[in-house]
Amino acid sequence: ENREAMLNSKSNRLTEALEEANRLFDGVCRAREAALDAQFLVIASNIGKEKANELHSEMSAFDSTAFAEDLLTFMGINRTEVEDSDDSEDVPGGFLPSDAWQTMGKEASKYFRRAPTLHYMMGSFRSEPPVPKQRIERQKKASRGKAERAMPAQLKKMEESHQEATEKEVERILRILQTHFENDPNTPISFFDFVIDPNSFARTVENVFHVSFLIRDGLAKIKLDEDDLPIIEPIKPSEGGEEDSRAGARNQVVISLDQKQWK
Amino acid sequence: QVNELVMFLLVKDQKKIPIKRADMLKYVIREHRDAYAEIVDQAGRTLQQVFGLQLVEIDTKRHLYILINNLPRAEGEHLCRGKEKEKMGLLLIILSFIFMKGNSVKDSEFSPKPPRTPLFHAPRSLTPPFPGALWEFLHLLRIHPGRQHRVFGDVRKLVTEEFVQQKYLEVTPIPLTDPPESKYQWGPRAEKETTKMDVLKFVAKLQGKDPTFWASQHAEAAAEA
């Protein structure tokens, strides 16, 4: 009790209390009383230490209430509305926006030299990760753990099919070409109409790339029509044999297309 | 070996709990114990040169290490995830409060019992709410130790456990106090990751004043540099 009163640098209460304890000790004849006295000594010495500390740290007055007000302002408090939830008791009215602490945190991170943390993008491949990593993974929140467990499965699939991905694309394009021809066998498609994606230059380039495989493998051919514009049509399987024997008739063509032309 | 240690340290640092040398020896260095010092040295250099991170021993007795960022602070977005950012906000406020109040703040997390029979009339400023109290201050920011916070959840746990484990804060219980009180100070990680001057500048910026407004704090901060 009265701890704060004793700490007041202007008060001599600690000295008085010590003197009184000394006097009382003379009358002590039971062990219990001595124990109380010992307890008192511990408390008194702690208080003494704190008083000594306070003598050294004579900090310039710091108004923490004003600081709190300024912090709330910084976080975007809206003081015009008054909360009537039980939150506001003896705290001045005002409504803290939901991103208040995000705002605070963004400012705060400028003052710390905190090392950014490393996180694997794809999670661990190995079925038996080294022990330290396993310990850490157990500590991670459940949701994150699940996401990482899902990732290795996905990644394995991708790895196997990496070679096949291009093949699949090529097949897909061939099927599109064939379907179109089935529907309308006598109208070859303009090459450019076929490959150009009006929304994506990258996609266009990819399409040209895949079509080149079709040509190479003899599954489609490009001819020039009356206007000297390239058209593309699939080659029927029966013609395949002939094509092979006329290998010399194959040409290499380099098409260049940059973004401006594409536009 | 060095690279393994580097990866180990980077992954271990995710939780920001200081890394024990014993763990490094047990999981990475193992049989190469004799070369321990050399391996740690090299790892430190790699971390610095490749990642701009500094490996710092914050406890030479118990051999605890942390990683801090050695790159000059860049303006703009920082690589902190959402939740981390908010915690750093709270932490900075607490560190500022502690520093401005003289590097050490006492508080009880429980409300003090009313004095039984005052033997003399205590001056107003010494009756509760205590002017130095941390939780009293946080109360002004809508943070209460007993209640779940919308953003921080169990704030008492965050401050007295998480921040303490990460060595951002040091909370020492004061013996034989009733209700039980603790002393709150900066932890060794806080001392490495920020400076008194930075914190003073933060306070000054918030309050629209010059850092020299608080003469003794400013002198102390300047002396630290």
C-alpha cells in the first residue's frame, strides 16, 4: 500500500517507515514477526531502488494524454460521431476507421530495421523436409499449412507435364483448324486471322509459335492466296505420305511481327 | 554447410524469435562443430552480401542470434505483411511511451485495489490512474488487457508474451507487489532494430514539434548515436 506515495521524491515516508520498523524489531520475539520484518525489508529496498532510479531519470515532462490524442488523429479518428457501444465508457468519443492500425503500421515500419521474412513460393517438395523446417511448419497457422500442402501436389503435376504443355497447345490449335475446315472445307483461313489475338500481343506470338510446330510436323500448310496473303489449312492424313517425299519442297520462312504492326 | 546455415537462419527468422546457437549446431553444423565459428562467420557474410541482412548476437551468454535489415531504408512500401505491420505500429507506440517516460515503465495489468485506509492524504497525482502506467495509456487508444481487440486479439498476450519472446520488449515482474506489477523496458531486438533518436523523431512528428522540445530525451538520444 501507499507504494506510490513512498515513491514521491519529495516524501520522506520511506525513511520514516524504516525507522519505525527498526523500533518494532526490538519487540520481536516470534519467528513469524521476524519473517514479516524480512518481507518488509525486501519491499523497502525495492522502493529505495526505484526512488534512486527516479532521481537519475529526470526526463522532460511528457504528456502521454496529448500523445494518445495525436496518435488517434494520425490513425484517422472521426470525432464527430459518438459511439454508443460499451467501448467508449470513459474514453472520449470518436470512431476509429477499420484501417486505423494499418495506417499506423505503415508509418511504424519506417522506423525499424526489420529483416523481411523468407517464405517459399511453392512450399517444400520433399516428402521428408529437414527437421528444423518441419518444426517451423508445425508452428505455422493451419490455413497457411494447408495451402503449402496443396502446393507440392500441384507443382509435381506441372513438372511432369512441362514437356507436354507445348504439345497439348499444338494439338489444341490443330483441332481448332480442323474443326473450322470440317465446317467449311473450301475456305482456307487467313493465317493472320488465325493467329492474331486482338487483345494480347504475347498470345499472338505464342500462337505463331504453336502453328510453326504444325507446319514442321506436316500437319498443316501455309499457302499464298490470290492476294499474296498467307492462308493456312490442315493437311489430311492421307496426304501425309506424299508430303514426306516432297520434303525438298518445304520452305523456311521467317515472319517478323512487332507490336506496332500487330496493333 | 554455409549455405545450409544461411537457409536455416532465414527460415528460422520467420517468427522473429531469436535463434539459439544450440539449434544451429544440432540441425545444421552437426559433426563439423570444430569449424563452427568459421561457418557462422561465412554465413554472416553471405547474409550481408546477398540479402543485406546482419546476423547479430544479442545474448553472448546464452548465444542467441537475430537477423536485422542492414539496407538503408527505402521510401515507399515495405515488405511487411498486413498483420505484421499492425503489430509494428503498436510496438512503436509502446517503445515510444517507454522511452519518453524514462526508459522504464511500471504497470499492473490488473486494476489496483483501492487503498484501505490512507495513513495520510496522498497528493492527487499519486492516486489511480497512475501517471506512468502503460495499460492506462493504451486504454486511451481503445486497447484493454482483458478484452479481445478487433485487430490485435489478445493484446495482453501479444505484448507480454509475443513481443517478449521476440526480444522487442523486456517485462520483469516486480516481487511482492499487490496487485502484481511488472517493469516494461526495451528489449535487445528493439535496441538493434531502431534507435532512441528514431523513436523521438516519431513522437515529434506525431505531435508537430521539434525533437529538441524534450530536452533530456533528446540529449539521451543524441548520446546514444
